[in-house]
Amino acid sequence: MRHFLIASLLGGLLALPAHAADYKIMAPAAPGGGWDQTARTMQTALQDEKISSNVQVTNVPGAGGTIGLAQFVNQAKGDPSQLIVGGYVMVGAILTNASPVSLDQVTPIARLTGEYEAVVVPAASDIKDMAGLVEKLKADPGAVSWAGGSAGGTDHITAGLIAKAVGVDPTKINYIAFSGGGEALAAILGGQVTVGISGYGEFESQIKAGELRIIGISSDEKIEGIDAPTFKEGGVDVSIQNWRMVAAAPDITDEQKAAITADIDKMVTSKTWQDALAAKGWANTYLAGDEFKAQLAKDIESTSAILKEIGLVK
């Protein structure tokens, strides 16, 4: 009888949903980029708001997040304490790298943020605006080198869409992929590339310091607080928004998923998180549950179509 009671108690404990205890968040990219910033902002908000007692962030860079994703899928199964940050870039990288793992193998929790793409040049560049960039692109596409994130990600897609919009073959784009925002930034500031392309937040401090010049942003309309014309105002008919998400491990229970979702919901409505969004220029695009799952499926389908159109996927 005693053994039966112990077994029953243990069974009851195991059946309990995950509670707001410890989390390990994987940023599947090098330090300094958008995913790393997202993971560390989550870490701060979850801890400062007492939603979680301890949050650790690890970086696993490479191949647009697919190396980290593969590690997460294989090692985190059934563990409700493990989370991974991802987003639009990973959707493209899975397709362009013919990745053996996909987002179908994790448990989507929520879309967290949206961010527009910024095109920047070093302060000393002779390119003053989008028209100047287009002129160089049309003269010799290969002579214009672009520094951005992983191949097939939002940065790469945006560069291809810009080329296509101005009548340049997108497959001729000289795109140099970096696994982290810090590496790309060093190449841009060092004049090793012609232009840089990434989320505005990754360039903001250098723009404000006068080290980089922003020549365009990928929003439909001007953004309050950002002194830059939209691509459309610069004569390039392109608008696109990057987004970032958080997912949980494969094979967790419905109760564990509900508990994680509740923690993330508390996080995104907290003052710490909202203040961080404002400071970093991230849009609040929070979407959770079945709505997010359905939106993710649509985004995968549309991204596949775009990548085929600009020649990155056969």
C-alpha cells in the first residue's frame, strides 16, 4: 500500500504542468544579433518580473539557426524548461539549406515582435540615398556587396526584392551572410562591404552616433522616432517586416504548453517587456496559440514562393 501511495504521488507530480521556475533559452545565432537580443530581453523580463526564478541563454550559431534548431529538436524533447527563439529568418534558412529539421518539430508558443529592415552605409560612403544605391546596382549588381544575416533570411530576401523591384536580376546580388549581427556590423563599419541590411535595432546606436547613414527602411509608412525614408519614398516599391517567435521543446504535454504560454503572456504584458520594445524599436506583434500556428503555416508557404521567385530555392 505504501509503495502504491508513493507511486501515485510521483505520478501526480509528473502530471503537473510546468510552473514558473527555470528556463533555458537558446538563441540559434552568434551574440549581437536580433535573436540574441530577443533571448536576452526575455531573460531580463522573465527574471525582473519574477515570472521565472532563473533564466539562462545559450548561443548556437550557424546556417540561419538550423544548426541550433537541430540540436534543440534532438536534445530538448519533452523538457518544458527549454525554449528556442526563431523567426522569419529561420523559415527561409530551413528552405535554402534543405534542413533535415523544421519548425514542425518544435512546439510553437508565440510570435513576439516585428521589426522593419534598414539599409545602411558607412558615414563616408558616396551613397547618399536609395536612388544612389539603385544606380550602382543597375550599373554592376556584383560590385555592390551586401552584409546581412544568414542566407535565405529576411535580410537576403529583402536585398533580392529590392533588386527585383528595380529591374536587376536578384540572382546577381552579391550577398555576404554573417551568422551574427556583431560580425556584420564590423564588416560594414570597416568598409569591407558596400551596404548593410538588417533590423533597425541592430544599427540604431551606430546611426545615432553618426557612424552609419540609414538610406531606407522597409515599412509602408514613416516610423515615428526613425529619421529615414521608406524604400517606397526612395523609389523602390518594397515593404517587408521581419518577425521573431519563441517555441518550446517537442513532445511536451498540453498542460506544459499551457503553462509556458501563460508565462510568455505575463512577460509580453509586463512593463519590463513593453519598455524594451519601445527602447529597441520593436513592434508588438504578439500572437499565440492556434492563431500563431495558422499564421506560421501561411508564412512558410509565402516565404517558399518568394525564395523561388528570387532564385534562392529551386
